[in-house]
Amino acid sequence: MSQPSKIKVLTNGILNENPVLRLVLGTCPTLAVTTMASNGIGMGLAATFVLLCSNVVISALRNIIPNQVRIPCFITVIAGFVSVVQMVVKAFVPSLDSALGVYLPLIVVNCIILGRAEAFASKNGVVDSALDGIGMGIGFTCTLTIMGTIREILGSGTWMAGLDGLLPFLPDGFAIRVIPESIDPFTIMTSAPGGFFVFGIMMAAATWLTSRPKKGAAEPAEGGNAQ
């Protein structure tokens, strides 16, 4: 059985096996933090770092970790990298730490991280596991950023509010006004029902994009084979 190419491993998590829209993992932080696009970027980058590092370490130790205790070992490795991320965010990006709240330390039990450790990193080499972590992280980050963009623009009328917390060179209170202040925003989009609505629309779009027939695919002949 041939191994998938490095490019396929890297890009698989962006759409075909997007962890949120196709595998339906990590939905709790996805719905909770995407009231602003900047929160989605911050959460996505943090999860990508943990995905990459934990996949590499677990792959390197896959032949050493006893099968009977593999899950506790995986969680221990993941928890170590989450602690590093949390300390860095608290020290350098306190506004992001405040915005993400409990969902930052809860990356430890994020189904995406543990799922990729169990399904991929524990069965593949270090390089492929690193590429899988990066690809899944990119897919997660893109999903959160797009979802946060839609909810923020419709629900608050702004875009990238809070980005000054991630990029210190931006002025305090940075935000791009998309909808004029004279127009009342659709505030339900920043609440739970709005999150579920956008999530459902994005899942439907991802399903449609991945289920379309590829160009050049053979079409069934009409009326049977010619005699």
C-alpha cells in the first residue's frame, strides 16, 4: 500500500479532512472564541503550535510508549506544550489570554490534538506527523478566522478588533469599521445561536466543496455501450 505524498499529508487538513468542518472536532472552542476574528487567529496559532510539537514528540516515542498507557502518555506530552503556550501568552499577550479564558488551557483535552496523536502521530514517522500537525493547524486556524470574521462583521460591525493585542505595533483599540455606526449590527451573531448558524453554513459549504465530482472524471455513457 503506497504512502500518501508529503503534499497530500500537509494539505489534507485544510479542507478534505478539516478538523472542524469535516471531522467535527473541537467544536466547543470553535463556537466559544469566534466572536472576533482576532480571537480565532490567536486560538488557531496556539493549537497549531501544540499540534506540531506534540505530533513530533509522540511520533518519535511511538515505539517506546507502551500501548496500554498510550493515552495518558499522549495527554502528558500535550499538557506540557499547552503549559508552555499558556505561560508565553500570559507573559506577552495578556489581552489574548483574557479573551480566550479557560479555552486556552483546555487545549489539553481538545479532541483535535488528542485525535491526531492517536490516529496519525502514533502510527507514522516524525516528518509526516509534523506535516499533519501543521496542516491540521492551518485548517483549524483558517476555519476559526473565517467564522470569527463573519460573526464579528455581522454582529459588531467591525473586523479584527483586538488585533492590537497580538500585534503590539498597532494602536490601542484597533478595529476596522466595516458596517457604519448608524446601522445597528445583527447582535445575535455574537451569541450562541449565531455561532451555530454560521458553523452549520460553513459545514455545508465544506461538504459541498469536497463532494463535487473532479473535473475530467468519466461520465456514465447514456443508453449503455455501443454495439
